[in-house]
Amino acid sequence: MSPSRVRRCPHGPALLAADRIAQSMPQAVDRRLTPGGEIPSGSIEDIIRQQQF
């Protein structure tokens, strides 16, 4: 979303945040949560706690 579109839209900041999360989520899952293409053992909460974001 372009900065000018964010300024014109009353929900711009929320849309911009959602857009950035949507762009970064696949990389976070690929690189952090499934290293080497393997799903680590343990609960998702345990896996997230082990990360140093």
C-alpha cells in the first residue's frame, strides 16, 4: 500500500500494518518456525518461546 493511499484512507495505519504482517509472515514461518523444512517437536507456544524475535 502506498503512503499516499494510507493518508487518504481512515483505516490506513491498520491496513499498512496488516500488509506488512502479511508480507513478513511467510518468511517468519519458513526461516524461524520450520527450520530446514522440518516442524520442530513441542507445542507452537514452546517453539515461539524459543525464538528471539
